[in-house]
Amino acid sequence: MRPLALLLCLSLTSLAAGPITITGQVVDTGCYLSHDTKGDNHVKCATTCANAGVPLAILEDTTGTVYIPVAMDHKNQNAKLLAFIEKKVKVTGTLVEKGGVKGVILKTVEAVK
């Protein structure tokens, strides 16, 4: 294998860390990151933000880590999470990380009670 091709393969594989299951709350990144707003009283605002294009994310319960859904299918990832805004969910997918950002390529999303 050529050195450049090997380097490219190593770079691509380092982005995907493997399967992951996350349990957490769906938050809108704008309000959560800028002024820590989340929860039942924030559903209307978060829905307005998400419909305006503000990315939704999953705030993991145990670590407080925010996971950004990654659009590997070239579709709006908010559509997969809109029904769960400010609710607790369990998601499965593939963990991807780069430059300090944690993302998840969503496979399944389900409500948690």
C-alpha cells in the first residue's frame, strides 16, 4: 500500500470509534450551550429553535457529554429527534470524534421513561 493511501485509511478509521448506546436528554444546542436552558419548560423554545435549523443534540445523563448527531445520510438529523425534544431517549449508533467534538451517527432513537 502506498504511504499516502495508508495515511488516508488511518485517518478515516480514526474518526469512527465504534458502536455506542447513549441515554440522555435531547436538547437544542443554541440554548443549552449559550445559557444552559433545558427541560420541560423549554420545549416550545427548543422546538422553535430546531425548526429554524438549530441543531439538536443528546446530553448524556451520566457524564454530561453532549453528542451531536452526524448526518452520514445527508439528511436533516433534527428530523430524527424532533419528537423527543427535551425528553429522555436511548440512542444507538456509531461514535465519531474529531477535534474535541463527539458525534453519533444515529441508528435508533427511542423514548425512555
